[in-house]
Amino acid sequence: MPPVIEWVWLVVALPLAGFAANGLLSLVQPSAKRAVSAIGVGTVAAAFVVTLAIVRGLAGAHASDPFVVTLWQWIPLGDLRVAVAFQVDQLSAVMLLVVTGVGLLIHVFSVGYMRADDGYARYFAYLNLFVFFMLVLVLGANFPILFVGWEGVGLCSYLLIGFWFDVKANADAGKKAFLMNRIGDAGFLIAMFFIFQATGSLAFDEVFARAPRVFAIGGPTITAIALFLFLGCTGKSAQIPLYTWLPDAMAGPTPVSALIHAATMVTAGVYLIARTNVLFAMAPIAGAVVATVGAVTALWAATIALKQWDIKKVLAYSTVSQLGYMFLGVGVGAIASGMFHLVTHAFFKALLFLGAGSVIHALHHAYHATHRHEDAQDMRNMGGLRRWMPWTASVMWLATLAIAGVPGFSGFFSKDEVLAMTFAKGHEHVLFYGLWAVGAVAALLTAFYMTRLMLYTFHGPNRTGAAEQGHVHEAPWVMTGPLVILAALSVVGGVLNLPEVLPQSGWLHHWLEPVTAAGDFFRPDTHLSHGTEWALLGLATVIAGLGIAAAWRFLTPADLKPAAEAPAETGLQKLLLRKWYVDEIYDTLIVRPLVWLSDVVLWRRVDAGAIDSVGVNGSARVARGLGVIGSWLQTGHVGTYVFFFVVGALLLLRAATRF
Amino acid sequence: MTPMLIDLSAPAGITLALLPEIVLTGWALILLLVIGWRHGDPDHHRWAGGFTLVGLLVALGTVLWLWRAGATPDGLPLMIALDGFRWATAAIFLIGGIAAVLLAQGYLGRERILVPEFYALVLFAMVGMLLMGGAADLIVVFLGLELMSLSVYVLAGIKRRSPQSAEAALKYFLLGAFASGFLLYGIALLYGATGTTNLQAIALQLADSEIVGRPMLALGAGMLLVGFGFKVSAVPFHMWAPDVYDGAPTPVTAYMAAAVKAAGFAALVRVALTALGDATAAWQTTVWWLAVLTMVVGNLVALAQRRLKRMLAYSSIAHAGYLLVAVAAATTQGGSAFLFYAFAYTLMTVGAFAVLAAVGRDGESDLLIDDFNGLAERRPWLSFALAVFMLSLLGFPGTAGFIGKWLILAAAVDAGQATLAVMVVGASVLSAGYYLPVIMAMYMKPSERAEVAEGARLARGGRLVVAAAAVVLLLFGVWPNRALDVARDSGRQLAVPGVIIGLPR
């Protein structure tokens, strides 16, 4: 093991130290914003530097096995041995770079964005804590440690969604996210139980080594394990049916949406499947389920994104949709493609969110200056902002071209690769042609709704209000700086994994080979001819162009009215605006019956009626009564005491001598 | 580390082996001599307390020194053992004694009990306890027990002007003398059955199954159990305990509930495991019943108490039941569990009585649990400490009480006594019914008697006891590893080594 890899604990410890320091500051000296910024950004920057050194060491080692750094035994319990151990390999290296790198940029952006907030220190404490848990998640060398990180990021997500908890809607959104994730986590736990029962271990290296011996390929156990793991992923990564928390999660500060709800945490499910790709490779049915859910989610969320007015909601549904692509990728067994889209998406979606944050920041200040209470996130209150915010507008256009899949930009390559791999799998089963078609339609919608967002926000006449226009300004450099860096990455990120028809192709694919090789062993080789590949690339270009052109042609920003004056929507538009009424359906079918059951039956009848009155209070009354009888015997007379003493002694001696 | 071999047949060797006891006895004699002339004014009293404290600390130092040096007998230990169990129990008693003296210093002054002989009696009792924990012979067990008991009889009645205190002392003395008779008779019968009073020699005799089957042996073991059962306040020999604990001055109660009880158990564990380890049939079932009865009765009656001091008295009976479970396991694992639990129990009991002494007045026996209502608002730290003690007594995770109870459960289950383990858990559930209301009163009820909180006073010594006990309980609740290792090693040494040449007859 290269000595530098031994230092991996430092990557994790730095943000934790930042959390401790900032947490303390938030309690004792919340106004020390300079110190808070230095600690919050500094620890993540240092973690990024250490990560670079570790990745360099890893690249130099050309290792085919992961390096496992065991810090200490955590749960030595019978056959179960769980160590606090970190695993450094090619997959965790990619995630480390994304988490610390993009995380660092977002921390810097937050310095500007949150500057005026009273909870500045608390914000950075949470943000550092999040980075800590996310690093534990991607570094964990066994399921329980990964799960600790998994739950920890969920906690931070909850804390940050409800960061402005004095508004009830925000606190509710946090609760919703937390509760929906619990459903998925139950699946994750069940999967872990199955894995331990079958393999007798929870450490990745042991489980993956033993899996081929204990599981039959496509057998019921391995399929159940994979599906339960995927249930966990649908919660964390907002896939059908557990996706509805993510749009609500936009209640948190916008940099949080960029970091947690776009670039890192929500991709944890994709990472989990990549990490356990051996298990999924042995369960082809589960893989097909993952791919199907991914493709359908991609299309479903894209349709909702078409009609949202809240700029962050558009991006939220876009994230759900893009996560669908990643699951489509890892579901068809193209682990590297899924991870590739994860990385490029981290760049351009973080950029889009931060750009949106910059816009919201500007509008918020404008409305604040004129004391008007309008929605600073509603696109109907924007328009023409490119005149005042040229930097933000330009970088967001770059990100839009990337996500829409315009050739040359990063998103073009990653999305095309996912779709191409799906298409290639069509030889095995016709289902995958269908999934490819669904993905292609979703790509068309993606190009359309992103162009719509840009048109309504930055082009056409301004609808903010005459008085406010003078107060709209470009963000300060701490905010635009990270945007520019992310824009550069969004543009050139595609070189990480160029298609095979181009020179220098498939770099990420080769890099991840040590991780994916074991799973690839179980999968039939899929290959596309160069002709098909060129055709698919061409088609992708046409789709992107079509989506952008259609939006440009059919949408007229000039006809929009500010949110306060806008007419109500009808028909399909209303259906999309209300998100297909999924929240309402869930509420009627699941939430209300459950609450009724808990309230009327379980609480009032079972708990209060039976358990409390008979079981708890009844037994307490009996016990107390017996105690009172016992204290009557305590007369205070020595004679009584001697009597009991002698009777006891006689009984004891009788018992002792009768064996 | 090479062990320090001590030849117990040479005067120098026996002196070294008895160093802690000699230090304490000498200290007590000097103290008696000095206070013969100087006992009139509070300054003298303070001096006596300080002097005693130093003596206990020096004794603790010698214990730790001998322990670390690995003192080992050169040959068979005839009268006094040199093993980890002796040092561990000695350390526990001394810690209990130090805490009691620290408490007493402020308390006796406040309650106008200016009797410096108090400290000499504490020292003599301590010598008795150390002998009980270190006895290698039944005669030494008896000597230690009587030395301790006689001192404690007087301590219980040290508040001479209080009729309650005098009544408590008299009851204790009468019943104690009765119990000592049983104990002595038991020793005589054991001697009759085996021809020796040496613990290890008895064990070797019992390798012969003919002797194990003798009714005389069983009768002797039964008599011993009655005697020890009284000292540790096991039901049905417990009835003195609530009255005596209630009537005695609170530092004495703490001393009795913690150190005296632990000493009784130490001797019981030694006799049961070392001498009668091969004759478990003679005592395991009876201990099993004693444990069950003690847990059930102690907890049930504690539930009905409204006065804190009396509730703690019954709680101490209930804890004797848990410790009896460790004995009933009849394994060295049980011995280890006893050591850890006794340590934790000493701290939490002394701590709880210290808080009681701080809040109450005039013997504290009229202090109701309701008087603690709202204490947390005015005395947050004191309340926090009492909450820690209550949770630890309850066996709540995160406290040393939990680890101790867990060890006892593990010992019982590993010894095949699963029913007993279930009983421990059930009894602990009952105990929540009287420990938690104290916490509830302090934190969740409005204050009714402000003067209780206002009047709560802890002298510097008492504050030290409360703070140290709470911190150590929490520390060992989350990081018990080191203490567990010590307890495990010390408990193992109770087993008799396989072959010993040259049996004395």
C-alpha cells in the first residue's frame, strides 16, 4: 500500500474537526463569520488536497485490489466483526474527488450566498458535517460503515432542508425527506441482514469474494438482496416511487440543493449499486428493474419539469430525471457509464443550482430593497436578467447546453453513453430497446425544459418590477468564481470518457475496471459496431437540437405575466404543474390511512385502552400494592425480625441438606 | 513482570503481606491516642478527619503497590491471600471508605456529631473489611467480620442523642450477634466435615466426592449462608437493614450500604468459589432462591416508599439480590462480574447518599421524593449528578451500572442460569418504578419547597465525592475496557491452582 493512502483518515477527520469547531462557534460566538468561513472552507480545501495526494498514490500503485485501511474494531460480536475501515480504490477515488472538489466550490459559494444569514456558523457546521458523513459513505469498507454515512447524510439533509425552520413548510419538507428515506433505509437494512446470513460477513471484500460461491446466479436470494438494496437507493436517490421528497427539499438554502440534492448525496444510490455491482450482476432481473425504474423516472420527472414555475423546482425534477439516467446506466451493467454521468452531472447540475442561487440572491435583495413580498424563485417574476447578470447567464447557458446534450459538452458524452449501452443491451432483450426509447424521449424533454428555464429567466422583457430592476446586480466574485470553474468542468468534463469511436476513448472506463471486472465476469459482453455508435451520436445531436429549437420556437417570454397576475392553469398544464397529483395520491392512499390506523386504532384503542390501562398502570398498581404489603411486615419490632430470620434460616437449612 | 514472591512463614514476609492492614491499624491507634486528649473542639474533629483520610490513602497506596508488584505467596497461603481479588476488593472498600470520610467531615460538623472516635471506628471497620476480602482461612473471615461488625454497630449509633440512631444500633447489634452465631457454627461444621479451615485446603478435600456428600458439609454451608445473608441483607435476613440504614447518620449509611455490604459479599464469594467451588450442590440452589427473593422483595417494597432514604435502603437490598446472582453463577466469571458491579455499586450508592445528605437535614429520614420537585432549576449540577446515580442504579446504558448488570447477566447465562438472568431483567424493570420518579421530580415537576434547594449544601469533600462518582460512572459506562480486564484477571485468581504440595492438616 502506498504510504500516502494510510492518511485517508485525515480526509474524513478534517471536515469532522470543522464541524466541531464551527458547531462550537455557532453556540458561543455566532457572529465570528470570518473564523467560520476560514474553518468551514479551509477544512474542506485541506481534505481536497489530501484527496489529490491519495488519488495520485492510488494511480501510481496500479492496484487491482482495493486498499483497506482499518482504524479499529467497532463491533466484535460473535461471528459478526465490523471494523471502522476505509476502502480506497478507483471507485471511491472518483467519489472522493467529486465530494471534496465540488464540495469545496460550493463551500466557497456559500460564503457569499449565506453572508447575511444569522445562522451562518450553524450552516457551515452542518455543511462540514455533511461532507464528513458523505466521505464516510464513499470510503466505508463494509456495509455498516457505509450505512453510518448513509444515515448521517440523511440527517444533514434533514437539518439543512429545515435550516430556516421557523417557517413550518421548511420544517415539514425536512420531515418528509427524513421519513421517505426511512422507507428506503428499511430496505437497505433488510438487504444487509440477508447478506450477513448468506455470506457471514459484511465487509465488501469478503462479501464480494464469497458471493459467487453462496449465491446462484439469478436465484431468489441474490435477487431479493439486490432489490432491497435498490429500495434503499430509490429513497436516497429520489427514484420512483420514493422521489417526492426531493422537490420539497428545495426549501433549504440553494447551495445545499446544489451540494446535497444534486451533486453528492442523491447520487449515493448510484454509488451503492456501483459498489455492489457484483451482486447486481448476479441478479439480472434486479438489474432490469433498476434500469426500468431509472428510465421511467427519467421521463416521468422530465414531464413534470416542463411546467414548473419555481426555478429550483425545475432543477429538482431535472435532478430526479438525470438520476434516472444514472440508474439506467448502472442497471444495464454499464457501471462506468453511470458513474461518468454522475460526475458530469455533479458539474453541470451544481452549476445550474448555484446559478439559480445567484439569480435568487439577486432577486431577493431587489425585493428586499423595495420591501415587496414577491416570490424570488418564480420564473414569472424574472425575465431579461442577462442584462444585469451576464456572468451568471453565460455560465448557466453552458450548463444548459451540457445537460441538454449538445455535442462537445460533457453531458452529451455521458448521456449518450448511458443510452448507447442500453441500446447495445437490446440484443439480449427487447425491453432494453424500449428503455432506450424512453430515455431518448426524456432527453428531448430535457433539452426543452432547460431551454425554457433559460428563456424565461434571462431573456425577453423583465417582469421583476420597475423599481426592483435597479437593485438587481451580479453576484460577488466568491459566488461567480466557483460558477466559472464549474462551467469549465461542465464543458470539458466529457474527455473523462470519450466514446470508442473517438481517439483516447474510455479513460474512466479503464480506470474503474478493477472495481467492475468482477461484475463484468457475470455479464454477457455487449458491443456496438462503430456504425451504430455514430448513428446514435448523430441521433442524440438531433434530439438535443430539436428540444432547444422547439423551446425557442414555441415559447414566448414576452407573453408571460408576473406570478401575482398570472391566470390559473388548466387541463394538462395544470396536471403537470401539480406534479401528476402524486403527492395527493400518496396522501390519500398511504398517509391518511396510516395516520388513522395509528391514531384511532393503535393509539386510542390498543395503546391507551389496553396496554396503558391494563398492562402498564395495572401492573404498576399490583407491584405497588405488593410493596405496601411487604412494608407492613416491617413492623420495627426486633421480635418480628427474629421470627422471620429463624423461619428463613430453617427453610434454608432444610433446602441445603436435601440434595 | 516477575511477580514479587513473599514467604508467608517469615515475619518479614507476613508483615509485607499485611502491610495495608498494619498501616490502617497503626493509624487508628495513633488517632485514638491523640483524640484521647484532643476531642473538645471542631478543629480537633477536622484534624481527625484529615488524618484518617491520609491513612486511607496511604493504605490504598500500599494496596496498589503490592498489586502492581504482583505479590505472590511462596507456597500455600495459610491465613491471608495474595491475589488480584484481594487487591481489587481492598481498593473498592478503601474507595468507599475515603468517600464516606469525605462526606462525614462536612456532615458531622453540620449535624453537631462531634465525636472524633468516629474516624477511628471507620479505620477499624476498614481493617476488618480488608481481612474479609483477603482471607485465606475461615477463621480470618470470622475475625475480619467481627472486627468490622463491632465497629459498625457503634457507628450506626454514633448520634447518641437521637433515639432513632440508638434503636438502629441496638437492633443491628442484637440481630448481628445472632447471625454471627450461625456463621461460627457453620465454620465449625465445615471444619468437622473437612478437617481444616483453610479455604484452599477445603477445596482440595472436596475433590473427594465422599466428603462432598456429607450432610455436615451441607449444613455447615447452609449456616455460613445464613450468616453472610444477614451481612449482605439478603431476604429474609434483611429486616434490620431498612431500620438501620434509616436511623444511622447518612455517611454511615453510605459506608454500610457500600463498603460493608461489599465486604460481606467479598468473603461470601471467596468462601463459595475458592473453598466450596466443588460442592456447588450444597449452596447453589439456596443462593439462587436468596437471589430471587432478595431481588423481588427489595424492589417491590422499594416501590412503596415515599421517603428517599428508606427507598435507597430497599434499593440497596435489591442490589444485594443482583450481586447474589453473580454468586449463584458459581463461576470465576461471576466473581469478576461481582468485582465490577461492586465497584460501580459503591460509587453510585455513595454518590446518591451524598446528594441526600446535601439536600436533607437532621438525619434526612423525613425527606420525601416530592421534596426534590424542581430541584434541577436551582441546582442543575447536583440534580444532574443524582440523575446519573439513579440511572446507574437502574442499569441504564451509558453508565457503569449498565455494564455491571450486563456482566452479571452474562455470567448467569453462561452458567446456564437463564431463568435467573430473566429475573434480573424483570427486577430491573420494577426498579425503574422508583428510580425514575426521582429524576422526574427534579426535572419535570414545578418546585414546591424552594427552601430545599436553597438549603442544599455540600462541603468541599462532599462535592468532590459527588463529582468524582458521577464522572467515573459515566466514564466506565462508555469505556469500561480497562476495568473489565482488571475484573476478569482478578476474578480468575479465585480458582484453586491444580496441585499444591505439602497440605497442612
